[in-house]
Amino acid sequence: MEQLELENALSLLQCTLVAQRTRYTPEQVTWGQYDILELLRLRGDLTPSQLCEILAISRQNLSKFMRGLKSLGFIAQDRSKKDKRELITHLTDEGKAFLARAALGRKQNAQKLQAQLTPTEQAMFIELSHKVINALIADKLPTEPD
């Protein structure tokens, strides 16, 4: 198989998944913003420093993403009870509702795949997806300096 075919398949899959997500969450949230929301959902409240480290992004980019999420009402920040200089970022009810709609879309996409793929193909898809994800994140760049 040629590399171009693989690139095209990845591009088409990415475009299709984004289009599917947009059907359920039309708010025009960027990839970076969506990653922040998912991390907060999965890990709970986090500081900006923790988010930068996990996402391997600069403080400047994080601030830009978070401004948009705050304006949508999806996140809020409060002063830490332990260290008043530190801000703790958390999901709001609106942010949780947004993620619930995104989850509904993922569930419906999974149901479509389940109807189209045999159990063996589903297992292969899961295995190959994990292999692709691991290959793509293996060379993750270090966090940019602040």
C-alpha cells in the first residue's frame, strides 16, 4: 500500500468523525477545546499547569482555548482553597451537557459500526485503533516554553 493511500484514509476518517461530532455538538468547539473538556470530564478539576502538561501545549494556547470555553459557559475557574494564587478549572453544567451530547454521538456511531462489522472485525478495529493511537502519540513533543 502506498503512503498516500494511508494518508488519505486517515484524513477521510478524521473528517468524517469531526462531521459526525458537529451534528451533535454544533457549537464550533476546536480540537484543543474539546480535549480540555474531555480531560476535565475524565480526570476532574485541574489547574492550568496540569492541563498544559497533559496536553503538551503552551500557556498561551491554553489561555486562548479556555477563553472560548468560558465564553460558551462550558468551564469555570475558582481559586484553590490550598493556594489562593492557583486557579482550579472545572466543567460547568453546560459543559457537562455538551459532553453528554458528544457521548450520544459516539454511542450512535459505535452502534452503526457494530451493525456493519462482524465481531472479529470489531475486535480487529479496536486493536488497530489502539495501535494507530500509540504510534501517533509516541513522538509527542515536549511542552512549549511559557
